[in-house]
Amino acid sequence: MEPLIDEWIRALALHADLRIVDGDFDLAEACDIHQPAFIVYEGLSTLRPQPPRIASAHACPTIPRAIFLNVDPHDAMRPHIYRMIEALGIEAIFAYDSDHEEQMPELAGMTYSASMMIDPAVHRDLGLEKLIPISVFGGCAEPRFYAWRAATIPLLRMRFPTLVHTHPGYRDTPPQPFAMLGASYARQLNHSWFSLADSTRLDYMVRKHLEIPGCGAILIAPASAALADYGFADMVNCITGSGSDLTDKIAAVSADPGSYARIREAGHRLVHTRHTPGQWRGIVDWYEARRHARHGETVRQLGMFGNFEVVAGCDAARCVGLPNRPNQLTTILAGAREAILTGGDLVAAAARLHDAASWLGHLTEPWLLLGVIHLLRGDAAEARECLARPAAIQLQRHAPHIAAASDRVCFDPVELAFLMLTAALLDDEGLMRLAYDEANGVNHLALRRMSRLLGDESDRGGADDTREAGDRPSIHWLGQEDTATWRDLVGRVLRAHRREVPHAGYPAALAA
């Protein structure tokens, strides 16, 4: 088959003798043919949701295995990715930026950061005449998620001539007659004096942050720690801010040719010297460090996009030096979790979760917490709707591209645990059967606890009071509390439904 053309694959090929296996394959046969030093899998995404079928996936166990996540940190495919990581014996994850640390907390100990990059052959200064004062690519798409952009565009239009170009969408059909992509998009950036890129409610980088200065325009963006990770600094190589303070800066730089040239050139130099495929060595440098690690040692990354070193100790050492920066979504999720576990204001927590869920149609984390809040209110029927929403989101986004029904939905283990409890409270045999079928072969602390609570002694691996190394990761922060906190939560749910409260000796009956 034709090799995949993703940017990270092209970049990796510059630094390693790369062999690409596309589609279904037998790993033992591929290793015999190619004799790899290490294996890198491509993670799933909304645009590429079908996992390959890999025979003998655990063959050649001494060969290190990594995965690259070329996805947004909130991508609805994460439960599928976790299943893939579990099935393929992945030991290292490479992901853009630090937001995957926040959105995938259980995988923080094995996640390394890799920077985005430009294609220097496309996103370069062509020396074209500057004809567009300010350009905005993406228009006002998803204004609740790109809230800074939606608020900033009217302010720019009131003060400067501003070209707003509507987002063409991610599908090729139907064709978009005015789409600006690739070289045509780069030319428009070349014609722009300034161009705007938002870091979203989750405060992460998008490629436009690099493409804009790479094409010789000045980047306008909200102040963001993620920008600083890439080397951007306000009024040095970009302009950041909000409201009238931002428009005043743009006006001042526009009126001073020297300042404009200095900032523009500094932004262009930053991107072309630090964020191109030629500098993108992370996975290769990780492997070089890892192959020198002895028993009991692991590889640690020295800060965002940093070098790698071998250290003694547990896997958690890998994350030392990476930032822990809560964003707007994780702040809402953490607040809701706290309210759920401590008996706080559930009404206010639910309102914030509903607001977060409205930012994008495929944000899934709020629905689990909303489902638990409904359980605490004694409304199991509404809880069932909330807990099933992540699966419905996956079906809506991925069903047209996945042939096998069994591959369309992958429930998170914590979602399954609370679906089991909800089914028991509703006496819904069909839902209970679905939850148990989906949980077959899945190990997780929340599932072990819930299975025992419901009187099921199935072997799910490990104990029901501690997290085990073989547990499948979860995208949710709820479900792995200490035993006392867990029992208190379940007890409050059962009391809300006038059911028997479990004592220390599991299992407990759910009879009214």
C-alpha cells in the first residue's frame, strides 16, 4: 500500500531508517522481514478511527513499542486508543503539548511531549506583497470552544480591515469551492500583515500558531502557557492579549515599521529554527536513551519537548519536569468531582458540566460526572442517558467510517461500572447485559468494586481496593478513590434510591 503521509511519519523518516506497514498485518512476520530496533504505532483519531488488525501482537517482546497520538487531547477516540495501548503492549506515548497530561491522567507516567511542526517547503516567507491587514482562518466555527476568537473578531473588525475565512470542514465531500488549504492557505498568510490563532478553552496549541509566523505574518493569540512552551513571547515574536489592550498593541506595531519587522522576523526565525521536521527527533532520542537503560531504570524527559535521560526509579519519574496546568475544562471537572465526593453543591456543579458539554459536541468527560450527579439525586433514568452519551458521540462521529459494529464503540471502564450500578437500580436486564458484555476481559478498579457490590465474583484481576498495573486506563478522574471514599459515594447513591447500603463486607444486596 501507499505509505501514510502524516507529518510525524515524514519527520521520523528524516532521523531513522523507517519502514511503514499500513493496514492489517502479522507482527512476527513484519519483524522477521524488517528487523526493527523499535516499533511506533499511529494512534487512532476521529479522521482515522479504524484500528489495524495485528496478528501475534506480542511477538518479539524485547523490541520497544511506542505510540504517537496525532489527536486533540479531548478526542472522543481515547477509549479506543487505551484499548489499543493495552492490546499492543505500548510502553511509551508521544503526544503534542502537555494537555494530554491533563486529559489522560492515568497515562501521565508513560507520556512524553512532542512539538507540532510546520512543513518548511509550504509554510515559508514567499516575499509576497502584504494585502490583508488581519486574517482569521476558521471564522467563528465552534464559538463556545474557541471563545477568545469569537470575542476578538468583532473587536478587530471595528478597528481594522479584517478578512474572516470560514472553516472549510475536515471532509473532502461535498467539495468546498472556497476552501483555503495547503499552498493557497500559505499564500494568503504571506499576504497578511497579521493573522489570528486561538488556543481553545483547553489552552493547547494548534498548527496555525506555527504556520502564521512560518509564512511571514505576525501571530495574534491569547496569552497562553502553551505558547511559551514553543518559545513565543508577547511583543518579541508575536502579539498576545485580549480586548482593547490587544487592539492597542496591534495598532502600535502597525504604525511602527521597525517594530513590525522585528516581531515578524523573530517569529519566522523561531518557527523555522525550532519547529520543523529537521528538529523533530523526540522519538529517536527517546529510543537512544531507552536502549542504554538497565533493569530498574527508566527514561525521563527534561521538560516540555526536552531531551531524555535515564534515571533509576518508577515510571512516574518520566513526568518530572512536565507542567501541570489545569485548563478551563479540567477545572470544571475537578470541581464537579469534589462536589460529588464531599456532598457539595451538585446543582452548581451540574450547571457547569452542562455548559462545558456545550462547548463541543464531542466532549465526553462531563457526561460521566453528570450521570453520577443524577444517581446522587435519585434519578437513575436520567443517569442512564448521561452515561450512554459518550457511546452515542462515538457512534455519531465514527460509524460511517467503521465497518464492524464491535469496533464502533469502546466504553470507558468507569462508564461501564456506573452503567452496571444504574442497571441494577433500574432493574434493567438489557443494560446490565450490555455493560457486562462490554466489560468482558477488561480490568479496572471501578469494575472490580462494582462487580463485587452487585454480587458478581468474576475474575477481573487484582484486588477491589487498589489500582493494578494491568488495569485499562480511564479518561475519567472519578472511580479510583480510596476505599472509604468509594463506599461513602455508593452509600449515598443507594440511599437516594432507597436501597440497602453496603457494609464493609461485600457484596451488598440492592433490594428496596
